[in-house]
Amino acid sequence: MAAVTLTEVARRAGVSLATASRVLNGSSRTPSPDIAERVRGAATELGYVANAQAQALARASTRLVGLVVHDIGDPYFSSIARGVQGAAAEAQHQVLLAAAEAPRAQPQEGATSVLAAVQAFVSYRVDAVILAGSSSLPPDPALLAALAGYRDRGGRVVTIGQDWVPGAGAVLVDNQEGSALLVRDLVADGQRRLAYLAGPEGLATVEDRVAGYRSAVAEAGAEDLGVFRDSFDSAGGERAARQLLEAGVLDSGGEPVTVLAANDVMALGAAAELGRAGRPVPERVRLAGFDDIPSLAYSTPALTTVRLPLEQMGARAAALALSPTPGLEHVAGEVVRRASA
């Protein structure tokens, strides 16, 4: 069945094509309320669906926001996406979501890069682009150039985590201080033999959290049993825990070891691997994460972590992205002690 045209709506409402367009395509020049109501009634009666491109031309806005995350299955990113979606909806915008692979030495075959996601959003003329994933160190020059060109044409860019796009807005997370706070809290409780499960080298979030761990351990004079790296997900947590076991770290010394993971999903993967190896948490090994993802409410034992207001971070990023001049906002982490450590 052929789509209903704007001309048919105008004819049914008894108005000109230009008047029908002004009502339905979002122009700032709108006719009287009774005429507008008649046009909308005709559109509903006929089943007319407005042309998004025509609407964008009429109001100089597509009412679209592009959001890039690294793994939509990770509760960290899905919580942020929920916050972005809610704030965008309040501003009468829709969110286009791209799950783009985090920078890594050997990209997965067929994976979407952040650059490809940004280029797709630019082609759709989105009003703003929000980048929720960690940047590489240093950031990709081609990606920076694409974002600079987009901003030069009036687009707005906001990053979550670090401030790595020149001139863009950002929701800044003090990952280094959050990691240090956790170490200080655990050491003050007598936990002085520590090891760290980290994501891959070259990701800003990972390096910030590792730096916070190392500086706080050194400051406290605690024992650093090493940093074990793998992918920044639950499978990576399992493999990093396996490295820890193979290194014999848990067999040395008399006091129990406290293992810190760079994020909660790594911690949950590590807990599973440690349990399979006969080192259950917290009876044989203490364990802590970072982020306080919503699914921790169902974890056993309950996981000690650093809480970030994830959904609020997404909402604030959307608000910045839709403001005329995006600025910077700072987010601090909060240590939450639970049964695991």
C-alpha cells in the first residue's frame, strides 16, 4: 500500500500544502490552533507518517542523538544508555545506539570501530554525539579529526569518563582517586596484601584505575602482589584470575589476599574462576570491583566496589550534549563495603 502523502493530508484538511507542512514538519511558523488541529486530525485519520528529512529541514534539527558504547551487554554501558535515553526523551530527541569495539591491538573481525560509528552518526546529521567508552592512549587521530569536522559544522560532542576531545563537553570520572579511595579503605581495615586485575594496556580508564591502585598501595606501605591484565569484561576477569592462581600469589604469605578488579564484571568473572579453583570469596580470597553495576544486587557474596552514579552520568551527558555550549561536569566515586571484602 502506498504511503499517504502530505498533499493528501492538505486536501483532507482544506489547507495549502505549505500550511500542512508547517504544522507537521515542525516549522517555527505555525498557523492558528484551529487550523493546526484540523491538519493533525486529517493526518491521524489518513495514517500519515511525517518525513523525518523534511522535519529536519524545517526545524534545522534531526532530533537525534548518537551514543557510542563499547559493550551494550555490560551493565555499566546499559545503565549509562538508560540515562541518556531518559534525558533525550525529555528533550524530545531519539537516541541512535552504536556498540563499537574498544581500541585493542588486534580488533575482532567484523567489529565496528568508534570511528565508523561516528561517521555513520554524522551521515544521519545527528544533533549531538556522546562517546561513553574509554578512549585509547593516545586517542585515534582519525577519530579526533572526524569529531573536529563534525563540531565545526555545528555538531556537539560529549565524552563520558575523560576529557579527550578538544573543545567538547565531558562528564569526568575521577577513576584514579576512586581506585585510591578503595585501597585506603581496605588497608585501614587491615587488608594489606593486595593484587590487581586490570583491563588491557592503552585504555585511559584502565590506566587511571591502575595508577590509583599503585599510588595508594605505595602510600600506605602495603604489599603489591602484582597487576594481572586481560580483557575488560567477565571473561577477562576469569583469565586474569587464572594468571593470579598460576603465579602462586595466593599461596604466599600467611595473611589472606585482597584482589581488586578494574571493574565489576571483571570481578564477577574472577569470583567464578576463584570458586572453581577452590578459593571461594570471601572465605579464601577477598575481592572488590569498581562501578557498582545494577546486577550486583543479585551477586553472592555481595561485592565491595566503588559506586558511580551510572544512570545519572548518562542523563548529565545528554543534557550537556543538548545544551548550546557543552561544558564539563565532575563525578566522584564512593566506596561501598560489602561481604566480599
